[in-house]
Amino acid sequence: MSRAFVLAAAFITAAFMCTEVSADVVRADPRFYGVWRTPVDGGGLARLEPCGERICGYVVDSPWLRANPDQRDIRNSDPPLRGRRVVGLKFMEARALAENRLGDGWVYHPEEGNTYTGTMTLLEDGRLRLTGCVLWPLCRTQIWRRVE
């Protein structure tokens, strides 16, 4: 190894070790968790739940899936993933940016086979606003309602 590489690695390591790590971890409002009705496909159902320090979303049901319960992820851009069942599929993962806002993650749309960046905001009235973007400003917004 070159001396310059060793010095650069030592400098980066020292800088990382001296960086203050915040103890203030943002926690998501527990009202995010549960089953939500989406406006997609005649009213799909999605379940949001904690997964480690993040929140994950899973496909529960839709009229499209009731017509074909064994539907596979056939539109996925990654061919090895096209055989997965859509029911129970993890379609999103995000972290809390604020108590009422999630982001810094991804949202997968199995009907299109595309993955987007996005945010979720818990509105004052208890509804959930999901905004997904291919590339800002090319975004779409949906409003979800709690099922329970």
C-alpha cells in the first residue's frame, strides 16, 4: 500500500471517530402503523409496521389480487424477482424524518415494476399523504385512509 493511501485512510478514520453522533433519534408516530386503504386498483390495502429503526409497508389485498390471488411480480425490472408473490410483498421502506413524516427510503409499485423515492406525511385528520417521485418534480401524490 502506498504511504498516501495509508495517511488518507488514517485521516478519514480519525475524522469519522471525531464526528459527533446524535443521540436524538426521531421516532415515527405510532399512528403510521396499521392497515391503510390506497386509491390504487379500486382500493388496495397496505400494512405499515416497524422493521428495525425503519417502517416497512407490505401488500395486503386489492380487487386485482382477489381476482388472481397467486399474482406474481411479473413487471419487476429484475428478472429473478418476477416469481415473487405480490401478496405480502414489501413495497416500501422509510425512516422517520419527523414524528409525522417518513422519507429517506423507497417505494416499489408492483403494477408498474418501478421503484421511486418518496415521503409519507401523517395529516392532522389522520389520513396519510404519500408522494413518490421518479425524479423531482416528476412526482405523484396519493391520500391513504386508515382501514380500522
